[in-house]
Amino acid sequence: MIRWMLVIFVAVIVFSSALPWLEKLGLGRLPGDLRFTLFGRKFSLPFASTVLLSTVLFLLVRLL
């Protein structure tokens, strides 16, 4: 359980850093993605995009 939580946490960090590029593809703006401003800084937590990309990656690996 802790291993999967760590994997999801790392995936959220990676997708957050790649978010400007991924927004051009439409990711990062899904209904489950959180965006907020705190102390003048914009934060984005792409939970739905992370789940979507993880599912797609899982299916690709499973089929290959």
C-alpha cells in the first residue's frame, strides 16, 4: 500500500512539472484536477490527469 502511495506521489510531482506541456494536449484541465493560488503563487495538483495517464500506461504495458 505504501509503495503505491509513493508511486502516485512521484507521478503527481512529475506530471505537475510537465503540466505546461501537457496542457497543450488537454491534460491538467480535467474535472478532478485542482488549481489554486496561495500567497500569490499558483499551484496545480493534477489528480485526474495522473489517474488517466497511469491507467493508459498500465494498459499499454499490459497489452505489450
